[in-house]
Amino acid sequence: MNGYAEKTVWIIGASSGIGHALARELHGRGARLILSARNQEALNLLNILLGDKHRVLPFDVTDSAAFAAAFEQLQKIDSVIYLAAAYTPGNIQDIAADNAAKTVSINIETTFTLLRHLIPFYKKQGHGQVALCGSVAGYKGLPGGQPYSATKAAIINLAESLRAEMAESNIDVRLINPGFVKTPLTDKNDFIMPMMIEAEEAAKEIADGLAGKSFEIHFPKKFTLPMKILSLLPYSLYFPLARLIRR
């Protein structure tokens, strides 16, 4: 996608954090937005902030029937940016079973629900872009990262396989891997988060990246590039370094 003017972009997870900032950024670039999340009031307030020019489509991504119904209301989509996520910090033995199940459901299962509807929609339409949100936390297993890191590793794998699978189709698959971004999710953390950026900076990175050519959009580079190098180390070197994290 070369630009956003007159393009229809569906942001799922637009009520707060990166999604909220991204809606403001893409509005400024001329996109027609579809704003989705569970919180209708927050979406309405966002739309008012943007001049009441966009479509508000609230639903719960964990409700498969509501997800299907949302697609029935749409006629054209140029890009879907899927930012819905759940996160509970802590060591694996400290995370309640229902919180772990919620994280897996929202971060992985709902992504498959989206794709089951979106890929046929795009094939019928003849084109389209989909951006899935992983995380630098998915590059390699880190202490205290479960189950969030595991679900984001799954999203990275899913985006890679989908990109290869859609190679002969006119469907543009992208992967977003942020570092630490100040959002309601990272506000839950009680440890030092190096090189944290604001959601507005993340939104600019995503907007620029999706308008470009690269499969992976990762930021900030001063953090993500060292993490990429760390993930390439053999286990004999990686694990001693990983044990130092969060101490």
C-alpha cells in the first residue's frame, strides 16, 4: 500500500494504546478508518476527536459470532491492522489459569478467527493488506515472559507462514514487532523497560512501515536490533545472558 489517502483501514484494538495513537496518525494521512474494540464509548470519543469522520464498529474479538457479524457489515477493506492483545506479567507459576487462557485466546485464537474471515474476503475483493502484531518478546524466550511471549512467538510464526502461503495472491501480509511502548499494557510492568517509546512514535513507525515494502516493522531499532542479535546466539551463550534479565 503506497499511501493512505482514500484507503479504508480497519484498526482492531483502537480504543487505547498503540491503536488509539495509530488511528490519530492515519486520520492525519487521509485514511478512512473503521475503529473496533470492545469499548464503544472510547471508540466514540476517539471518533469525535477525529472530527466524527470515521466508522465505529464495536465488538468483542473473543465472540466469534460478533466477529463474523462485523465482516457482514463491511464492503471494502484495504488494510486490517490487528492490535487486540492481552497481557499478564509474572512468572509462570504465579499466573492464574484463567489469565493464561485469556491471553492465549485473545492473542492467538482470535487472530485465526480474523484470518478465517479476512482471507476469503480479500481473495474475493482481489487485494488487501493484513498486519499482525507480534512483539520483540516473541523473538526468544525471556524470564517472566509467559504466556505473553509464547503467544507473540506464535504470531511471528503465523505471519511468516501466512506471508509464504499468500505469495501467489494479491494479499500483503505484514508483521509488527514493537519493543517497549508506553501503553496500558506496559503500565502493568514493575521492571525497567529499556528504550521505551511513546505510543505516538510507535504509530508513526507502523504507518511508515505499512506504506513501505518490508515484511517486518520493528522499533525502536536501537532496541530491536540488539534483541535480534541476542536471539541468534547459540543456547550455550543465550541462557546465561537471559538469566540476567529482570534481576
